Amino acid sequence: MTLDQEIRAMGERALAASRKLAAFTSRRKNAVLEAMAVELEACRAELKKVNVEDVADAVKAGLSAAMVDRLTLTDARIDGMIKGIREVAALKDPVGKRLSKIVRPNGLVIERRRVPLGVVAIIYESRPNVTADAGILCIKAGSAVILRGGKECARSNRFIADAMAAGGKKAGLPENAVQLVQSADRDGVRALVQLEGLVDVVIPRGGEALIRAVTEQSRIPVLKHYKGVCHVYVDETADLDKALAILENAKCQRPSACNAAETLLVHEAVAEKFLPKAAEMFARRNVRTRGDATACRLIKGCAKVAPKDYETEYLDFELNVRVVKNLKAAVAHINKYGSHHSDAIVTEEPKHAKRFLRDVDSAAVYVNASTRFTDGGEFGMGAEMGISTDKLHARGPVGLDELTTYKYLVHGTGQVR
């Protein structure tokens, strides 16, 4: 069997499983998720051993520290996976929810209700916890899932997928409702995203190159964001201690995440006070900076920024710094150079906050909070499938509701047109 034939067979099996899964009640789906959580907990020690092998290979291959961090499974992250499964199980099931109901003058009753998407393909890099997050969200939303992870954590992905399938089977999960593409061949991705009629939506998670490749090759709708070029803007009215804490969290808490800040914008009226404070934090946290003339004067070791830097997603301890004339200039910078992902203003002026929320064209816009909160778990979704910066169907964290579609249910009494 060729790789294309193998991938098509997976799609056919997933489609058959999705039709069975669509009929599951919330109680049955929740029982499946609990069985998956129990199975992952039971094999925690084995999973850690397998992950150590992936991490060792990544270090040997010379991957960056940030990339190694993304694929490392600590006890805390395994706890997070298991907790995430149970949180998703506890969430209200969107399938079957009535979105609207109207009665037409001719007596037709027209309802719009949420239904499963069917089959979802997830293509991702590095983070093995995505294997669990993607699987559980699709199951809860009533869809089958085909997973294709990166080769850098192939062992961990395979172990997690097998554990989920084994646990789910004990609770009656249809066979092949969760499948993992074993091949690391890029042709496998191409074959998967061209399964028109078998797969209903593709969600790529990873670097910009991966997402663009998937989008260019796909014959199936894609939910995506290309990169996370996120901003923190310190307004002239900002509480500077609050601003410093938000900036440090947004940049340093996990710089490899797509919702980490990549550019700091500072109002010129507070630059002389704020940037020296920020420089101390940068030195303490080993953050490398690129800035305009004012930033370079106020931050020791700051390199000169280039326009292309403002469009760069560093995913590391690097940050652009720009001093702007006013709020209007900050918003213009964000809308020009940003990726419409997550952007924040730190301000004590409600009118400035309102204007920032209105004018910044991003999936998540913050007032006096870190951009690091753009996450399904932090938004109360339990877990997420990824972040979408598209404007059709889903925008922001892709959770349970975004993994459903809807259909119209029309009740008549013999009406004809």
C-alpha cells in the first residue's frame, strides 16, 4: 500500500467512526474522556521515559532551547493534560444546542442547531500535549480526528494517541475515532489535506512555514494563524509598575508560545521613566532588544531595529521596542505589523482603553492584562485546538463551539411552495 492509499484508508475509517460518534450522548462522550484520563495517568511513568528519548534526540539534533521546551513533558504538563481532559468532560456539550428558532407565516418551524463537523485533521509540531488536547476536543464535539505530529516528538505522540485509543475503547469509543499518521514523510501531510469528502476541516499548529505549506496544499477548509506577532502598548496614563509586570509575563513567562509579546510600544511621554525600568528587567531575564533611537539610548545593549523586525515572531527572549507619539500611532503600528493575534494596552484612562479595543484588529485585545491569556484553558474552554486569526467560522482560541457547525431543522405540516 502506498502512502497516499494508507492516508486515504485512514480518512475512510475516520469517516465511518465519525458517523457512529455523532450519535453519542454527552454522558457517553464524557465516559470516554474519563477513561482516557485514567489511562494516561496509569501510564505516566512510561510516557515520561518515552518523552526523555524524544528530548535527547532533539538536543542532539541541535534544536533551540525554546523548541526543546515545547516538546518536553514534565509532570506538571502531564498533570495539565489529564486535568484538561476532565475539564473538557465537565464542559457543556455544544452538540444539539439550539441556536435559533423561527416560525414562518406559512407555519414552517425552522430551527438552527449545532452538529459535529465530522472528521478533523490536526497537523502540529513539537508539543506532544496537542495530541491529547486535539483528541479530547474532537471527541467531545462529536468528531473523529486524524493527528499528524512532528517527527521531533514522534514517540511521545504515538504513546499518547495509543493510550487515548486504549482508554476510549474501554468506554465504547468507536474504533478509529482517534488515529495518528505514523509516517514522517511530508507527502503524508499533502495526502491528508487533500482528502476532500473525507476530512471536513484541517487545523495546522506550528511555525509559519508549516501553516503556509498546509494552506497552499489543502483542498479542505483550514483554520489557522500564520504567526503570533503580539504587542504590549504602555500608554501615557499607565501604572508603570503594572505595565512592567504585564510586559515581563507577556515576554518571559513562555517566549516560545504564539501569544508571547514580540514588540513593546511605549508612549513618548513615559518612555524616559519606563524604559530604564524595563531595561533592568531585560538584563535580569536575558532579553535581547532591538529598538528605535530612543530605545537604544535608554536600554543598554539595544540593537538598532529594522522594519522587517517588527514583522518577526521570535519565539525566544528577543523583543522589539518602539517609542510612539500617541495611542493612534500605537494602533497604526499594531494593525500594520501585527498578525491579528493578541495585543494589549496598559492604561488607566477608560477612553483610551475603549478606543484600543475598538480599533485594534486582532482576535484577542486586552486592557491591563498579559497577552499570554489567549488560550483555550484560560478562556474557560478546557483546552483548545489552536488559535485562529481568520474571520470566518472561528476567531481566537478554537474550542468546542468552534469545532461544530450547524444545520437547519425544518418542521412542516404539509406546506408546499
